Amino acid sequence: MVRVRGGASGGAGADVKVAVDSSASGDYLGAASNDGALRSSAPLSYTDGGDYVTIGITLADTSTDGYLSSTDWDTFNDKPEDFVSLTDTPANFTGDSLKGVRVNVGETALEFYSIVDTDEKVKVSSNDTTADYLINQLTAGTNISVTETGDGGDESVTIAGGVTTQDEGSAVETPATILNFIGADVFVVSSGGKTNVYVPAPSWVSHFDTSDGTNDCELSDHSVSNRLIADPTSEGTPFKIGSWTAGTSHSAHRTNAHTYTTTNTCSFFNNTSTTIEVNVYDVDGTTPLATHTTAAITGNTNVTVDNITIAVTSFASDTVGKYKGIITVTFNIDDVIANGGRYSVETIHHNSDDGDFTYSQDDIFSDIEPNVAALTGVTISENSSSTVQKSGVYYYDTGSTFNIGISDIDYLNGNTYPTTQVQIVGTEYGLPTLSLQGSDLTGWTTKWDSDNDSYSKANWTINSSNFYSLTTTGNVTATPIDWAAGSSQVSSNASFAVDTYNGSNSDTTESFQDESKRLKVDLSTSWDKTQDLTSYDDNNGAQIAGTNLMYPETDYSAYEPDSGSQPDYSAVSNDRTWYSYYRDNNVAHSNGIFTLTGTGLTEANMTADKFIVEISLDSGSTWYNMNEDYTGGSLSDGDGCRTDKATYTLDAGTKRWKFTLGTGGTTGSGTGYNNWGIDIKITLADNTSKFNLMNIDW
């Protein structure tokens, strides 16, 4: 707004409006809202300063209209208006043909330049100082030709060539554009522009952990056993099992030193770039616990890195440029995982152009067995007895049961364990071996180093047939089983008798295992096996025990079982006798042959009457003596009946003894027990001789 002092229409100091012309309405010169008598549009602008108005214009740029700066003016002013002012630019082109157009050096304008020659020549590179025709710039190599075709017209250059084919170094054909090898067992190697073809193909040793060559280079796994894996306190404390479930079977070992070797030389592609990499991985199979990669193998080497030793020995040239050597990897797993646990091993031979050859042994468990399993408090006692009596003595028979107990078992499951963790042997009782698993024990879990476990069983049953035992130091043995048997513990000594022989007697066989054929001295009454020998029959009976007929001399009063009063035979002093029989129903015999087994049954003991065998046909009224030789004729009481002693002798490998019944003597319907046989009497003077088996052949 303009302030006007004085004027026709107002007094001093009054505001005055102005009009653009006589027909326009008057208004103030300036107004804050750009609506007065004086207004502006871009790029002009005005500013109402109260007592004055400022009018301005903006500087022009790429997006705004305005005034041109002096700098921009100079730039535009330097631009040529036309080609007339350019150097070497004629006003017209008459007589100036065959010129080219290019941008000048300053890149400010176009300019004309003279073409040196109308023939097109080329340079080999930017360093070439002389251009020439293409045909002259191409040089043919060995077995290559460069030929110009279409001379004077639409010309071209033909490049042709081939390969010289040789047989043992002498040319076969030159040139050849295709070499086609037909047939098996062909090997080709190219080097330095020369290709060697081997027919037949050369042979090399095998690659690492393969048998793909002339030998076997496969590695053997570290020796392991299938073991049940214990449950750690927590994963990593003290060992890791990863995804395995405690109590399941996996490959495990207890040997610290690991050796993996090819044993034989394996193939190396060269002696400049192949390497060997070994990794021992954690439980996940991917996280390295130890790793070692060799430098390029150039010869024999032996280097240890990260507790892993990699050795190459016997390194030498192989056929057709390859090499060979023995690869051996060694490490102690305890240096890698001190507390044991699950891990994997990987060995890679990075064999240059032949590729990678990998051996791995995955998911094995190192068991350091921190504590050795131990047990104490082994006891055994009778639970129920099934007894048998022979010659008056009580014996445990099959079916007898016993209580077995172990009061404390410690350090099981460390850190793996076998299926059988405790073994109890009761051989002297005729008891079957007990192979106990952890689940058979009280207090046992799959946790490592399981402690304070125990065992008890109330029905350990004698099941051994044809078994005999008489001992004053009988016991059972319990042993913890781990990688090796632990320290065995035995029960207290006990005195007991076991006899489970049931006999296999017949009319022609006496086994001396029971008394089913035994007769009393009258030769007509069966023997009562429950009777005390010192107070039964003639009080002179011999004893059977196990498989022996023997002289009674033992005091059984201290021996279990105590089902009844055990006899005491320790004071017996006189001859002891045994009566029995042999028969062949409805068949008469005048002689026979005994086959015997036993101890002390020798010619010398027979001669000394340590044992005497006698035969009767008339129920004991008359006895024929087999210890004495037959002298001929019919036999009377006490006569000798032995014949052919040179052939049938007790000193041979097979003890045989032949007898005769003498002139006119024969078995018949009225001879021997139950007829058609003989009665027999065996007398033992002492414990020198024992009869084990006595069969007859008629």
C-alpha cells in the first residue's frame, strides 16, 4: 500500500487508492492477498513491505522460468550457429567428396575429415602400428591353411586344418579332421597340444577307499560292538547321545587309538594339488570337533594338526603321470572328546581332476568306562527240594529250587552296557547259568553308572540231567559283565549232594546209575535204595553214586539235602558186594563177553582181587569165578570160568572179559533171575576200582 500525503480528496496523511485508468475502480497499490491494483505472476513476484512494494524475478533453471545468469549466457554464446564457422567446413561440398564426419576433439561440434584410403584394412590390436588387408594379417599354423577365395569379387577367407595321426610316433594320416576310436579299453590323454591314446588303457592302483583299480584300497572301520547306550545326566553331561534313545543298541567301542589306513597304495592324480581332509564330527554329524586338511601332497608326509595325524607313505610314480601312496589317519578319540560320547569320522581325498573320494564311519560311541561295575553280597539257600535216594543217601534231583540273591550292584551302564550285565553260575548245583539284564535287577534304570541295585530270585531250579555233584565247598559265582568280566563274587561254601542220573539199564546192560536191577543177597528180592548200607540185607552192600559202583566210605551226615537222616559210611571196612543179573529170554547160551568201563579195572587189580566178578546159574548156590582161568570140563563152585584172556583183556583200550559156563553148562528156563540168564556178584575190596558200565554180549 502507498501512502499519499495531501490531495484533492483527502486531508494530510490520508490513505489514497489508485486506478489503472479512468474506467477502472480504484484500489490500493499493494495488498497482502495479491488482490490490489498492482498484481504479479511467475516468474515475477512482489512483496508488500508496508511503506513500499518490492518487485523481483527468479533465476531460471531446468524446472523454473526466470532470468538467464551470465555463466549460462557464456555457455550458450560459445555454441556455433552453423557448420560454416567450423574448421575445414566448406561453404559447399562441390569437389570435396569422400570426406567423413566426426565429433571434434573438444566434443563441442561436428567436423569433416579426409579418409586416407578407400580400401578397408585392419589392425591386429590397438598396439598394431600398421593396418593391412585381412589375408595378410592371418598366419597359418601347423596343419592349418588360410585361403583367399572369390578373387576380385565377393571375396572370403577359408581357414582349414587337421590332426596328424601317429602310430608309435610315425604318421598314419595327415591331416585328419575326426579321430574316432572304436572298441573297449582305450584311454586318451592330451597335453601341450598333443593327444596320447593308450590301447589297451593303462591300469592304476585303486582310488582311496575303493577297489576300482588293480588293488584293494578300501578302509576298515574302527572295531565296534553293538552296545546299549546309557542315559546321561543331561545332554553333554558327561557325554552326548543326540537323537538316540537311552537303552537302545548302537555301535560302540572302548579303544582310544584310532587308525584308518588304505594298507595298499592308492591313486593320486598328481604330485602337486591333491589334499587329504579328516573331520571328527560332533553328535549332530556336522559340527567339527577336530579337523585337519593337508597341504598339497608332493611326497611322503606325516603331519599332526588338531590331534589328527595324516601320513602318506610309499609315495611313488604310477603309470601315465599319476602317483600312488599309502594313506594313514591316526588320532586318539580321548583327545577329542575326553568324556566319550557319540561322534562320526570322515576322511576325504581331494584328488584333483579325478574328484573327491570319501570314507566315513558315522554314529559310533566312545565309551571311556569311568568306573568298573562291581557287586557284593552273593547268597544262595534251599527253597524247595526234590530229592532222590540211592544206596541210602539223599540227593537233590531235578526240580529242586534255590533262593539266590545279590545285595548290592554298582556302576552299571557306564557309559554303555551289554544285554547281559550280571552272570550267575551255579555249576556245582547243576543249576542253569543266569544271564541278568538290567531290567531283572531291583533299582536299575538306564542312567549311566547305575548304583545300589540288587537282585533276588526264589525259584532257581536244577535242570541238569545226568549230573552228579558231591562237595563240601560248593558255591555259586556272580560276575558283573561289561567290556570284560568284572571281579567275581562267590557265595559261602556249602556241603551238598546232587544226583540226577536216572539209569539206562536193560537185560544186557548195567549202567550203575540207579538200583533198578539190583538184588538182595538172596537173588530173588529187589533192592530197596532208601536203606542204609550198613544196616540192610547182609550189611555189606556196595554203593552207587552218579555213574559208579564203588566202595562206600563217606560220612554224608553234613550234606544237604536234609530231608532225612543221611548215612555215615566212613567206618566201613569189610568187602562190599553188589548182586544183579543178565538174561536173554528164551535163548540158551553157554558163554558170554563182558565189556566194561570204569577206573582201576586192570589185570593187575583183578589178579590182586581188588575186585572179583562171579557168575551163578542156580541162584547163588554155585559161583564161577571170572578172576580165575577156566581149566576145562564142567564147573563146580569156586572154579575159574575166564577164557581167551589173550584176546579179551582188561588192559586193552576196550576192556573185554570172556567167560564160559563149562562143559554142559548153559542158560535156560530155570537159570538166573527171571530165568534164561545168569546172576552176577561183584565184590569190592576197597576203593581202588570203580565200575562205570558193564554190558554183556552173548
